[in-house]
Amino acid sequence: MSHPFAELPRTLRASRVDKVAILTLARPEKRNALSDETVLGIERFFTALPAEVRSVVIDADGDHFCAGLDLGEMAERDSLAGVRHSRMWHRVFEQVEFGPVPVVSALKGAVVGGGLELAAATHIRIAERSTFYALPEGMRGLFVGGGGSVRIPRLIGVARMADLMLTGRRYSAEEGAALGLSQYLTEDGGGLDLALELATRIADNAPQTNYAIVQALPRIAEASPNEGYVMESMMAAIAQGTDDAKQRMQAFLEGRAQKVTER
């Protein structure tokens, strides 16, 4: 089914399968490098999601997920323009991380620089075995600008991120899965199918629970314990007070709900 609710640049393609919207990076000739046009298209996609979409998959054409920032666009940019550009990326990737629905990314080949920053903004990451991760900014005289210095250390720690940036080290798909860069590892060619399977499962969750997980969980994790406990109590009360939750609990008590062991 087509995705009729956002006008996208030619570097992006969108589709929909039931309650799952799929956003595809469609610039394989440039290893899906992120131009400003592409990044702003990602923003339009996420801000135009209709209510019936309950989860999103981000995948990519070609052999690589994303080789990072399109360096050709920054040659003439001065320092102030650089700050504004970075803040634009922050605004867009916040729509991914703190948007209306959970986001699953299907990774393969290069997940480098800005591509890793985009992946880190998604909630579940699936890596095919061809996947490799790198942050070559140090080799280019640059510093991450798409939120990577905030999000990536949460996944792998400051010391490992510093190593990637200082030495040009690459992590393989297996290393990335062990360190937390992905939660799933699959064979080459299997990433999108698994992403759709998981996104469909997520879409069937109670929307109030998905919203709480996306919006509240990361903030609770960063809060002091006392603040976190209060936020947790409030979210638990809001979620369980909905009609949807009451119906789901009744189905469970009556033996009509799917069991964890059946998933």
C-alpha cells in the first residue's frame, strides 16, 4: 500500500503494510548518504504519520544502510551555519526517537557517521551480518553533529565511542550486537523481514503502552531515582486506567490472551 501522507524527496521512498509504515533510504548510488533534502524529508515523514500507523520501519536500498553525512554539502559552510545545520539534525532525529510511535531499523553494510546517529535514534535495531559501524569524523577533521555524542555513549559507553572516533576502528555486526549497537542479528537479506515481523508485533501492543515506552522510559532512565519512581507511578496509573488496558487484562484473566510462551 502506498504512503500518501507525506511528500518525500527522490532519496526517500515510503510504503505501508497495515499498521506499519516503512521509510526506505533510496540513494544507493551514494551509499544512502544523508543530504539536507533527505533529512528534512525524514522530518516530514514522521510529522505526517496518521493515527492508524502504530509503528515504523526504516530500511535502505542497496548494500548499505547509510554511509553518513553527504560531505559534498558542507564544503562552504561556516561555523554559525554548522551550528544551525547540527541543530536541524537534532530536531529531525528527535522526531524519530520521541515521535508518536516506536521505530525499528533494518541495518546492513555501512552504518557510519550520521548513519549510526540515525540508527541510534531508533528504538530497535536489527543488523544483518554484513553490517559494520564506524565514526570516521576524527579522520575528516570533524565531530559528530547529529546527536551521536548523546545517544551512542548510552549504548556503548564513552570510552568505546572515543576509540571509534580517535582510531577509525570498525565494529562488525557481531561486535555491535555484543556491545548494544543492535538488539538483533540476522543473516544477510533477512533484516527487513525481521523488522516487519517485530514492527507488526509492536503495532499490536496497546498504544498507551507503546507511547509510554517511547516517551517516558528514556527520561525515567536518565532521571534521579526519586524522580524516576514518581514518573513510573504516573505512567503506570495512566496506562492501566485506559479502557484498552482493562479489556486486555480481562482477556488475559479469561484465558483469551496470547501467552508469552507462544511468541
